[in-house]
Amino acid sequence: MLSMAERRSIAHLDMDAFYVAVELLRRPELRGKPVIVAGTGPRAVVTTASYEARPFGVGSAIPVAHARRRCPDLVHLPVDMTHYRERSGEVMELVAALGVPTQRVSLDEVYLDLSALADPVARMSELVRAIRERLSLDASVGIGPNKLVAKVASDAEKPRGFVVLTRERAALRFADEAPRLIPGVGPKTAQRLATMGIETLGTLQRHPVDDLVRRFGPSHGQALHDRSHFRDDSPVADGEVKSQSVETTFDYDISDRARLETILAEQSERLAAGLRQRGLAGRTIAIKVRLDDWTTVTRAHTVAGPTNAAALISTTARELLRAYDPPRPVRLLGVRVASFAEPAPAEAAGPEPLRLLPGA
């Protein structure tokens, strides 16, 4: 009899260049051209790039100024998150129709636990076809015995990829790839591995686990060994929303405290409106502050009852900012609400004494 792990069938569905694809439905004359969706201002970075832009070295997270230099014919479209959320909702409605556990990772990607389906490959093929026929959007899919295999497989043959792999075949297929292919292996870990002569996943697979544990610690070292072999037993969570936030990266660093408090108030209004629209209310209110030297600090406060009242969120956020008293100009500022529960009565939404929680 197969074990539960051997019976698992997990899919990762990742929409292809989602924001650009959605924009091209509104601007079909731009099809076939190098297009990016990105913010504006001197610090703007690329959110999504079309596949025609990528051969020029234009991809997500690079500065827009660099992208323009690499591709002078680049078409720059502004970000329209409201529209992207609407189209994402249409995709997720089709996903939900499968009736299986899902974990929504972002607007354009989701994990599905297909273990209870008789023919998971056929069902995912039907889903991709439905997304294409009904919404005119494309997606890539990876299917495997766990989330790690599914995620890496979905990236392997974009766009319109459909890759099904066992754990063993994944370990073999990607053996020549760099360790950074594995989600969670960042640049610092990759650099440390390179100094050990480990520059491919195959080399990492063959490296003694005892040495990895000695160098990286019991948890991280063992995880590096396991993940290089594509072992992963993490569940497909229910995708429940844990928090909502609004944040802004400024074109120019801001030192003026009054200006920062005005921005927090505006963000709190937007955040509260979004919470009410979704029927959410939370007890934890937090701010995120990134200074001009990239120091990032969070401060949080728990109120008496769940709230989505803009006044309480704004007042609390401003008090948190005053208590932190940023020592340098601010590059990014944001406000977040978490610990969701039923909304408190309106009379319970007034200010209360501030009790700071430890910053992350």
C-alpha cells in the first residue's frame, strides 16, 4: 500500500506574465512588443515583463531605468492593481470549481492538492484550457508529489508549460542547476555554498549532510540536504488571509514627520476601506518603516477588539511612528492590520493607551 506521501499529488498553477497579459487584453495592439508593467518615479522597478522583453535582460524587480537602457523600444504601462485583482478573482473562481484544497500565494499563483482526484493531470489540463478559453489568459503548471517539485516544475518550461515530475526525476532533471533554483536558497546561502565548491544542486545532493549541519546549523543544514533532493512535506494550506497592508516606497526620502503622518493617515483610509470591502477586521495594527540606509523596522500594537475603522488604525499608526521616532530619512512607509476576527462594535473603536509589541 502506498504511503500518504506517495499518494500526494500537488499542483502549482502560475499565470504567465499575468499583469502584462491582462493589460494586453485591453491593448491588443501591443502584442508581440517588449512591454513592462511598473510604477513611476526614479525608484520604480519592473513588476512584470512580457516574454518579448526578457531576451533584453528585462525582468521583474530590476529598476525601470535599467530596463529602458537595455531595451530602448520598451513600452511602459502603469500598474492597475484594482483591475488585476478583478481578473485574478476570475481565475480563482475557475480554480475553486475543482473543489480541492488550495493555497493562494499571490494574485497569479496558487497551489492545489489534487490527491483526492482520480486523474489529476487531466483535471489540471482542463483547468488550464478553461482559463485560456474563458479568460484569454495563459498559465503554466507543475505537478509533483509535493509543493517544492510542483513549484520548480511550473517554472521549468514557461510560458504555457505543463510539467509532471516525480521527486526522483526532479532531482535528476535539475541536478545541473544552481542551488538558487530552490525556493528559500537566497544569495547569501548560495555564496556560502559556492565557497565550499557547491555550485549545482547535484553537488549539493552529494555533499555529506553532516558537514551541511555543522556549517549551517541543524535546521538549515538538514533543510538544504532535503530540498536539494526535492523532499518537502509542507501541506497545502487553506490560504486564509492573515493580514492586509498598504505601503509606499517614496521617490525621494522623507524626513518631515508631519508629512509622514499625513501619508500614514491616507494609507489607513485605503487599508480600512479594503478591509470593510472584504468583511475583515483585526486586532493588531502595525507600521513598517524602511530608512534611507535600508534598515527596516516594524512596530505593532494590539487594540481591545477587532477593527476596520480608519480613525483607530490611523491614530494607532501615527502613535507607533512617534514612539519609534525614525533616526534617519524614510524610504518606505506602510501600515498593516492582522489578527482578524469579528468586527468590534462601533463604540469600541476609540483610541486606547498604546502598548507596544516587540518589533520584527
